[in-house]
Amino acid sequence: MTAILSHIAIESGNHPQYSIIWLHGLGADGQDFVPIVDELQLPCPVRYIFPHAPKRPVTINSGLIMRAWYDITEDELASSLDNALTKRQPVTPQDEAGIRASQQAIEALIAQEVARGINPDHIFLAGFSQGGAIALQTALRQSVPLAGVLALSTYLPLTETIHSEATAQSKHTPIFMAHGLNDPIVPCSMGIASRETLLSQGYRIEWHEYAMQHTVNEKELRDIENWLTKQIGV
């Protein structure tokens, strides 16, 4: 049984009807997106879950130990970017074991919310950068549709496994993808390539791009708010 990740839980009102599990980026922690609770005005009470990724050495950052959903190397990032530009499969292996372990950890959080009375179709996964990669990895492999996925400034990991692992049920899960046009960390071309892969597999994508770098801006927050409100549909 997968242990429940340490996390911050905040309810925007009494008796929440929806849960949003929000995953931070590389080197941050669950506190990073806590301010989003006050930024988003949604039509019903929501339970926000902000998990802390495990600490591990990260190769691209000289092996420093930090919170990360999986290891990543400079060669892997360059290979993924080359794949996005040339439409070839990446030649450098990704940290599949780390990615799948994080998927299992998020599935444990989903199960926790279901046990607390929140149906899967009332659970959103959201993530920024590495966190967004794990949000996509997890949502596409669920046996029942989720309420939706917010994939921010990120890319689709383990692309070569989508054909065999993505479930038919997950294609009913709507996806919001957003990216900065000037992102120097995860170039926008990687996000676009991931979007095209998902579209080719039959997923419903709402795509947004902004004149920004590797961050979230006010316009994106308003677009997220509008999209969540539309999915909640109260």
C-alpha cells in the first residue's frame, strides 16, 4: 500500500464538493501554490490538497537533494526538446521508476479523497512543470474519468507508453493546458508537442499561451478560474 504523501489541505468553505490536488514544480514544495486558494473564486466549496514531493538527488541540478517528482538529466531535457522540434521519439531514457512511483502516490491521494466522500468525477489534478507532468501521467491512466486536469508549463512524460496505457475512460477527462511563449525551462514547443500527442489520442484540450516565461500570470489565473467554473457547472 502506497503511503500518503505529506501535504497541506485547505478547504475554501464548509462541506467541500470538489477536490483539487495541486502539484508543485521541481525544487518547490506544497506551500508554493497555497496562495491560489485566495486567488480563485469558484462557485462551490473546494478542498485543495498541496502534496510535498519526496526529496531526492536531481541530476540536472548537480545531484543536489531537493523535492522532485522524479529525477531529470540535462540530456533528457535536450532529448525531449529535440523530439518536440523534430517529432522523433526521445533517445534518452526518462526516470520511469520515479515517474511511476509519483503516479502511485497521487493515486493514493485520489483514493483518500474518494474515501472522504468526493467522487472521482469531482476530483481535479493540477500541476506546474514537473508537477504537471505527473498530473497528466496519472490522469491518463485512471479507470474512471476525473473532473479535469490543469497542466501548466509542462509536457507529457513517457510519451511512448500512451498508446498502450491510456484508458478509454480517461478520454472523458477534460484537460486545460497553458504555457509561456518565452519559457526557457520547459520550452513552449514541448507543451505544443504534448498537446498534439494528446489530441491525436482523442483527448479534449483547451490550450492557452501567454507572453511570459516559466511562471503563472494573472491572465492565466483568470483563465484557470473560468475553466474550473465551467467544469464544476454549478
